[in-house]
Amino acid sequence: MFNASLVVLGVGVLFLAIAGAVFRVRAIANLRPWNGPVLPLVVLGLPIFAVGLALIYFNYPR
């Protein structure tokens, strides 16, 4: 179960990293950075990241 928690956390980090990269590319291209796929990726990535952190906390091998 701990390994699954790490995968969930990794997916959340991946979504947030993609959102950050798209944000920077859109800002450099002189487009509105929050339009497009940035906001949906952040809205999807933050809860997945939080759930992954909670799962790691509760399933950490002691």
C-alpha cells in the first residue's frame, strides 16, 4: 500500500509540474498564462497531491 501511495503522490507532482511548465511557456509566448490547460491541471493536481501525502502519512512503515 505504501508503494501505491508513492505512485499517487508522483501523479500529483507530475500534474503540478506540467501545469508549471505550461504556465511558463504561455507567459513567455505573451499569452494569458492562466487560460488553457493550466488551471484544470492545478485543480486536478493539488487534491491528488494532498491525498498522496495523506496516504503516505498513514501507510508509512514504522
